[in-house]
Amino acid sequence: MVAERKLKKNMKFFQGKTKEGTEMIEESNGLGSNYACDSEIMTDAFGLEAEIAISYGFEPGSLVWAKVKSHPWWPGYILSEAFASPSVRKTKRKGHILVVFFGDASYGWFDPAKLIPFEPYYSDKSQQMQMKAFTKAVEEAVDEIRRRAALGLACCCRFPHNFEPTKNRGYYNVELHDYEEEIYSLGDIKKARDDFQPGEVLSFIQQVAVNPRGKEEKSIDWIKNITTALALRSSTYLEVDETYVQALKQFKASPESDADRELDQEAALPSQAPLSEPFGVDGELKEKNALGRRSSRTKRRRITTDSNSQ
């Protein structure tokens, strides 16, 4: 009981700190608390299709399943057009939004009505086939689920250099313990924090203590809960290495670091992968283009310029 009371106290304290951290991010960049509903930001992400995307419950960063001809339903995420190169934006189809696929990082423009959310359909769609490329894509999508669960526990109150503004309004380079740096919107950060429910995490930890190998071990909820519990431990008890923090700060401020971040994404392309094959309409092949930088994990992208043959 003593350990339980201590855990509850730490959770309550940390929940308050994460909300405070969100406010610190907002204040440092002059953003209001209604970022998620900011029409200007949504227009930057979806253009004239903003209202259509919102009507289907999709936002920049939403994980989805998309269907491409001759392929099973494939996991991907919705990317803001603000991160696409000019050549990619030119290929946009009216009424479509940009989706990047996990696995080979190919992408295409999709009608929001033909996309389905990732989590509700995970148990069904993830079992479609055992092909290596598909399995890899699903694993990457699940890893992103873990990353976002950990995002809810990231706080600049202890690690002030974890959040760096990008050139795109409302987006931040976020460093998470045990994960590579990634770019998230303030809306993503807020949602991740809101998803952190101390009572649910405590209940999960108690259940795992009684039955460590339950039947739900591979479910999305289990994955999110175990990640949240581990992130809570790291965020609460991990000691800050000030020497590393200062060295990292100096590295990021160096000209070499800035130059590396500005590499032309069309200068080099990844190796061939299943969903990177060019495909088009009525037998006409479409040229492949490179996608603009989104994160350190996705520095170089290749795109199939038309997804209408899904």
C-alpha cells in the first residue's frame, strides 16, 4: 500500500508537470491553447481539403490504413503538406490528402473517405499476410504507437532541450528517451498528454504484477500501457546528464548540424521497395519524386505520384 500511494503521488505530480510543460511550449512560441482547431494550421496541412479531412476525423499525423491496387491494406500516416517538397505538392489531386507508408516510405494522395484509422482495425489488418515487407511496415507503425505513448510523458520541465521549434509553425523536434528524434505538432503533444491517465496506468501495473503474461499482450492497448509505464519510470527517475545536455546543445547550434538538416531530399533516394513501384491510371506510368524532410527518421522519401488506382 505504501508503494501504491507513492506511485499515485508521483503520477499526480507528473501529470501536472506535463500540462505545465505544454503551456511552456505554447508560451515560448506565442501559440494559443486552441492549436488543434486552428484553421490556418489545418489549411497549411491539407489545403482546401482541410474541412473534408476533419469531417472524417483525420489530422496531420493520424495513423491510417490505406489500400493500393495489388497490395493489402497498408499502414501509413497523414503528412502535412507543409513538409512536402514543391514537386510533390504539384502532384496533388483535388479532394485528396497526403499519406506516407511505413516500411518503404513511399506515399500517395488519397481520398479521406477511402482511409480507415489504424488502431481500431489493427487486430484485423495486421494479420493480412506474413510477407516480410508488410510485417516490417506494421512493426514500424506499432513503434510509432509506442513513441506517441512515450510522448505523453515527455516534459520540458526536466529536459528543456527536448522540444525544439521547427521552421513550420506549431511543429517541434522532440527527443524521447530510447527513441530517435521526431517531429510532432503541438496538437500531437497535447493529445499524447491528454491520453495519459494515471489511474489506468496504475491499474495496468497492478494487473501485470498479478498476471505478467496475459492474453492481451499483443493488443494495441497493452503496447501503449507498457510503453507508458516504462516512460513514466524514465521520466520520473532518470537522472539528467548535464554534460550530455550541454554537448548536445552546442552540437545543434553548430553550422555543420544546420547544414546536415537542410540536405536536399531529392539528392538521394532509398533502395527499391514494394510500394515504391511507380503506378498510374490507364497504364500510364508516373514518375517518382522525393518527399520533403519530416524527421531524422525519415530524411529521404520516395513517392508514387498517384494513388487513384487503389
